[in-house]
Amino acid sequence: MDRSEHLFECQHWLRIALDQNSLLKDAHFLLGYMYEKGLSVSLDLKTAFNHYEIAADQSHLKALTKVAHFYYSGIQENHSVFG
């Protein structure tokens, strides 16, 4: 398997995991990262932010940092992490 096949498998299984349990903060963080970087999915900062926000709401520290970065960068100005 090459890198792109591994990334495709990764996002596939992350989605299956979230279908089973939508509160898996690590899965949301990883999907957010994949969308932020365009890894095996289309680059989509809004979707990335939404996944990071779900993980941040569950106290995922790296996701909290990503959400803060998005706010600082002005990428998402009209979303609330905790509200």
C-alpha cells in the first residue's frame, strides 16, 4: 500500500467509527486534520473546524489548540466552541 491508500483507509475507518459512536474525540480530531490538510479528502477548512470543534467540546487538548488557531487566524469568526 502506498501513502494515499493508507490515508484513504484511515478516513474510511474514522467515518465508520464515528457512525458507531459520534463522540469519539480522537476520530473527530483526526478527520479535522485530514480536512485541514486535504489528506485523502478535499481541503475544507469549515469541515475541519467543525470536527475540531466537536473534539474540543470534549476537552481534546490538540483540538482546543486548533480551534484557537482558527479563531486567531480569522478562519472561523462566527462559531462558538463552548456555546
